[in-house]
Amino acid sequence: MFKKELEVLEKGRVDFSLLARALAKYDVNTLLHGLFLSKSDIAGGRFKLPRSLSAFIEAREVTIPPSGGFKRDDVDPSGETKKGFGHVPFHREEYTGKITAFFNPDLAQIKG
């Protein structure tokens, strides 16, 4: 259905407003995270829409609290652990800290 709506764009310049309307209809999130359709049978693989929202996170005062658990095996509790059976306690480390998220909207692209 998406391909059929965009058949008018098979040749010539890509009409990004038509592409954006079709994307809003089928997957509005692509307008935020971007799109690249490289399929040659859809407008010759010329659809590329850069992301309009990017983000990253930073953590401060990171600490490593120990945690863990216990894999419980009700089928064969005394089975060989190397084969994936038996009760197996495990240890792991988690990471905690003060996390800050940063978002960078491309306002010009959103306005367009």
C-alpha cells in the first residue's frame, strides 16, 4: 500500500511533503527517527529523510551495586549446569548514577 501511494515519485524529484504525508499515515515515528528506503523498486531507492530528533544520555556519580539471583530448575534440580540444568546461583553488577538525558530537535526540519 505504501509503495502504491508513492508511485508518483518513481521518476523526477522526490516530493518530500508527499513522502512525509505517507509516513505520517503509516508510521509517524519515522518523522522523528528518520528513514532510508534503499529498495530499488520504491522510487529507485531515493528516499532518505534525516532524523529530526536525536538524543544522548550522560551519567554522573556512577556506582556499581552488586546484585544477582538464582536460576531455579524445577525439571532437573540436580542436573549438570554446563548443559543448562540444575539450580544455579549467579552474580552480576548493575550500574546506577544520576542520569541526564539531552534531546536535540531539528526545529527547521520539523517546521518544514
